[in-house]
Amino acid sequence: MQFTVVTLFPNLIEGFLAEGLVALARDRGLVHVTTVNPRAFTSDAHHTVDDKAFGGGDGMVMKFEPLAAAIESARTPESRVSVLTPQGRRWDQKLAREWSDAGVPRILVCGRYAGIDQRLIERVADDEISLGDFVLNGGEIAALAIIESVARLRPGALGNAVSGARDSFSDGRLECPQFTRPREVGGLPVPAPLLSGHHRKIREFEDAVSLVRTRILRPDLDVAGDIRNALGQLAELSELELEALGIERGDLSRLQAGLK
């Protein structure tokens, strides 16, 4: 899958992508990432890519012409142009999966300064993407988050083929917490059901924890599941086992009360 990042700071992109699993995915040819700098498409001595805003304002605005030329230099008939803006569609795991499955070449446009001339968005972009309801100095971090979340879903990108399918949000809910040796740390034990060796029961327990934690921590997520059964499984745990899972007994009681 091909990503092109239009950015004034290509080293920010290349530095991040030189490490970790995304770097391995690039080496294996599973994902291709290139950068284009709008300054290369200016004609003045200072390579100016911004100017004062009409109507006044507290910052400079990225100009239409250099950005449009940079995008066109990378654009193909198949590619889609996404500008990273606060007003865009909220990025989530579902959208990451859609992009990964589609495999369409993506051009990610990173704004800087006080923003981008709106006419570029209207005339050149196919859509707008937002990483969340917060402000960054530019779109590079958002672009990297998008690239990594898509790249890790490409076949062969992860060491374990089922890892991507079991991650948080892959099925609309939070993943069950993970534990490793030793069996007890800081007075907190690994919950006993995870030590049973019975794979089906372990999976059922993990599903129950996933459902309950999602209802507690992310009530905004509309997740389906047998919450009564899940609460029944967790009710049998000790206080320390619940604490190890990041759950309080009172949380279970509140969920139980909501079923009446």
C-alpha cells in the first residue's frame, strides 16, 4: 500500500518510520511511504509556502499553489487525497480497516501554521481526517498515526496473524488486559481463569472482561454481548484479581443495577 505525505518536515516522517514494525513492513514491501515537500514547488528565493490571512488573524496560512503542485506531483488516477484537519472525519479502527482492505494509494496533506487555504480543501482534497478533538502544531503526528494503524493491518505486517483481529476496537470494544510472569507482582495476582490451561474457557473469560471493561471505561461505545453472563464470571474473582484487571467491585454492582 502506498502513502505519500505532503509535509514541510519530511525528516519527522522518515525518522519515525525507520524504527519498529512499520520499518519492517516497509522493508518487506507491504507498505510504501514517500514524502513531498511543498517548498520544492515554490519559485522565490525564500521558498515561501505561507502568507498573511485575509481579514487578519493570529498566524500565517499555507498557500494554495505550492500545496496543490506538491499533491499533483504524487497523484495518480487511483489515489485519494486526505487533508488532516480538525473538522475532518474522526479516525478510528473501523476506518483504518477500511483503508487497509481497500489498498488505495493515499496522499496525506499535513497543515502547519494557522491552517491551510480552504480553497485547497474544496478544489483538491477528496476528504478530511481528524485524529481527535485536540490541537497539534501540524499534521505530521496524525499522518504517522494513520500510517501505522493501517500498515499493521496489512497481511504479514504483524508477527502473529491474529494480533490485529484481537486489538482494542477491532470488534468495537476494549481488549482484555494482558499479563506475563511472574504470577504475582506488587501484591496483585494474575486472575485465576487465565491460568486454567483451558483455551475455550480462557477465551470466554477474556471476552467477559472485554465486555465489562468496555461498558465501564467506554460507555460511549455501543457494544453487544451477554453482560449478565460476563458479570457473573467476574463476580467470582477476588478483590485483588479485579484490581489487577482495573475493575472495582462497585463497577460490577453499578452495571448489575442497570440491568434491573
